Amino acid sequence: MSFAGYLLLLLKGSCLAAEMTLILAEEGSSVMMHAPAIKNVNFTEWEYIRDSTPQFILQYYADSQLITVYPAYKDRVVFYQNNGSFVLQKLRETDSGIYKATVDLMQDKARKTSLRVIKPLPQPKLLSSSNLAGSLINLTCMLPQGTVADVSWKKDGHPLPPEKCCRLTWKTTMLQIRKAEKSDCGSYSCIINNSVSWKEAALNLTVTGLTPPARAAQMMTAAALVLAAISAVLFVIRLCQLGKHKLGKEAWEWLMMTILGLLCTSSLLLFAASVIWMQEDGHSAAFILLGLFLVAVIVATALTAVAMAPCRPAVLTHFRSKGWHRVILCITATTLVVNLLFTSLLLRSFHQLHERGCSEAVDLTIGFIIPAVAVLPILLLLFPCCK
Ligand SMILES: *[C@@H]1O[C@H](CO)[C@@H](O)[C@H](O)[C@H]1NC(C)=O
Ligand SMILES: *[C@@H]1O[C@H](CO)[C@@H](O)[C@H](O)[C@H]1NC(C)=O
Ligand SMILES: *[C@@H]1O[C@H](CO)[C@@H](O)[C@H](O)[C@H]1NC(C)=O
Ligand SMILES: *[C@@H]1O[C@H](CO)[C@@H](O)[C@H](O)[C@H]1NC(C)=O
Ligand SMILES: *[C@@H]1O[C@H](CO)[C@@H](O)[C@H](O)[C@H]1NC(C)=O
């Protein structure tokens, strides 16, 4: 064949290709194949061509109104006699190929449709690796292996703006948030799309400033503050009554023991909270000194409280001398000041950490109420015996 012949063939081929309609459909769906738009047709024939082997689908004779559907297509074909189109139902991947409609055996007027049946899109799942403020958060759009689809992302219903690009890295199915902050809170969705259909998975991202241990530590700090405040009130009562001898010696010792007991508990809570704080936020000289001070206070107050108890060990008797009393008052006052100061400081710092995210605040009411309620019976016991 001459060069011109080849060219002609090529042109013919591209002309045919241009006439061919391309249809993409999902497994299980239906698709309509259109016959050539020719009026008063006597005979319509549909063929399926795969690997250039034609196979009959149906034949229709207009005068006898006879439709012959071939066995492989029984139950899956709905034919329209008015225009020769047909609907192929319950599509399978093996239905991919070329469908050719010929009317009145006119090969040059035949109409071809190329069908590609693809698997339906799976439902994606959106997972976040963390939700901690300041950390790297990976949002992963989970898809079964082998899924062919475009992936795009939205935040709060809007496509992610390009200026976000510096902090948000696009990976095929992963969205990275480098240093999560309050503004990253919101509803994220990943959309997968194969041009036939699309599916979306959504996730509400709540960036939190406090880890679960930090939330517990915040609660402990609140309790420590309440205990320190109650002991401060009792201590003021103790100081103002100093020198007056309305109450018996027993009552004074009882009051002092209560103050020391409360302070000891408050210091223990504060110690635990500051250890957690250091684990979260790194060590600092102030907190290490505070820790050492608290350990000393815990030991001192515990010892003193025991020394004041009615059934104290004999060794501890000299703690009851006048000089020791001054020392105890001094230690108590210092501890009170330190505890009040540091609990307030810690609470403020926890609040600042919390503010970096958008999670709900820890409800500190329980932290305030439980110690207050627990101390109440002790005070009720104390005051009747003072009168
Ligand atoms: C053929 O007829 C059916 C049913 O009336 C219609 O849905 C379809 O669009 C028609 N096809 C063409 C090519 O007009
Ligand atoms: C269809 O059949 C009718 C008569 O039955 C005939 O007159 C007509 O020419 C035929 N049409 C074609 C396109 O062959
Ligand atoms: C997030 O993804 C990056 C890149 O794949 C990976 O190196 C990192 O370990 C992931 N981080 C988490 C917390 O999953
Ligand atoms: C699906 O992807 C195509 C390109 O592949 C795009 O033109 C179309 O807008 C997308 N549709 C949706 C709903 O995202
Ligand atoms: C996200 O939050 C909104 C409003 O609070 C709610 O309507 C939606 O269902 C949530 N989405 C998910 C995936 O939890």
C-alpha cells in the first residue's frame, strides 16, 4: 500500500474514532446505548466487540416487531423500539468494550460506543494522627489499596486556600498540619472522585492544648488551691486568736493539726501537678526548686502533725516546746504563701496552654468542690469542740 493509502486509512480511523462515544460507568449501574438517528428503520442490530471479536447482543425487525436478545444478555437489556436505543443493566467490569449499532445493514452509518466499567468508589475514612496543639497532625484519607481516584481536600466546606500551602503539605492521600493551632480547628473532608461519582469523608478536628495528664494536673492544682485557701483562712483565725485564752489548748492543737494536714495534702497535689507540668513543658529551675521545697514541706508538716497528735511517739515530744511553735508557725506561713502563689501560677499556665487549642475547657468545679466538701466534716468537728 502506498504512503497516501496509509494516510487515508489513518484519517478514516481517526474519523471513526471521533464518532465513537466514550462512556464511563460504575459496576452495577445501567447505561443507555444510542442507535444512529435514522428514521423508518426496518432492521436494527447491536453487537459487542472486544478484542475485535464481535458478538451479537440483539436484533430487531421493525415490520414483525420481533426482538431477539441473545442469551448472554437476557434479563439485562431494555430495548426501545421507537429509536433503537437500549439500556444495559447490572454492569460488570467484563462489559467494557465497544458496542456497535447497525441499522438496515448500513455499515457506514453504524454507531459505536466505547464503554468502560469501573469499580464503584469505596467509602473513604478520614483519620487524624493527633489533636495536640503545636504537634504535627496527619490527616489521612484511608482508601482500599488499588483505588483509582482524584483526592481533594476541603476545610469547613471550602477548598483549602493556596496560601495555606506552606503549613499544609499535600501528599497523595495525606494532609499534614505542621504545628497545629486554634485556627486549624474545623471540619475537614477528603473527597475522592473518579469522574463518574465522588465520595466524601469528614472529620471534625478539635485541637487541644492540654494532654490528658495535663488535664488531670489542672484538676489537682485546683484542689491544691482550695485546700491552701482553706488553710489560709484557718491560719488567719489561728493568728488572730493568738494570746487570747478563750479556747482550750486541745482545740488550738486540733486547729493547727488541721491546718498542717490540709497544707500537707495541698503540697502533695501541687508536687504531683508540677511534676506533670515539667514533663509536658520541660524542666525549669523554678519548678525544680518548688519541688524540693514541697518535699521538705510535706515531710515537715507530716512530722509536725504527727508530733501534735495525742498518741505521738515519745521521740517527737520536744516538737511541742515554745521555740518549736514559732518555727512551725513560720513554716506554715511560708508554705501557705508558696502554695497559693504557685497554684495560681500553674492554673494560669494551664489556662494559657488550653487557649492554644479549641477544645472545651476542663470543668474545674469538681476540683474546687470535692476538697471543700471533704474538709467540711473536719471543720464541723473542730468548731463545736472549740466552744
Ligand atoms: C430513545 O427512546 C428512549 C425512550 O423513549 C429515550 O429515553 C432515549 O433518550 C431515546 N434515545 C435517543 C437517542 O433519542
Ligand atoms: C423498509 O421497508 C419498507 C417496506 O417494508 C421499504 O419500503 C423501505 O424502503 C425499507 N427501508 C429501508 C431503509 O430499507
Ligand atoms: C505523619 O506523616 C509523616 C510522613 O508520612 C510521618 O513521617 C510521620 O511519622 C507521621 N506522623 C504521625 C504522628 O503519624
Ligand atoms: C472530579 O474530577 C474531575 C477531573 O477528574 C473534575 O473535573 C470534577 O470537577 C471532579 N468532580 C468533583 C465533584 O469533585
Ligand atoms: C462536625 O460538627 C458539626 C457541628 O458541630 C456536626 O454537624 C457534624 O455532624 C460533625 N461531623 C462529624 C464528622 O462528626
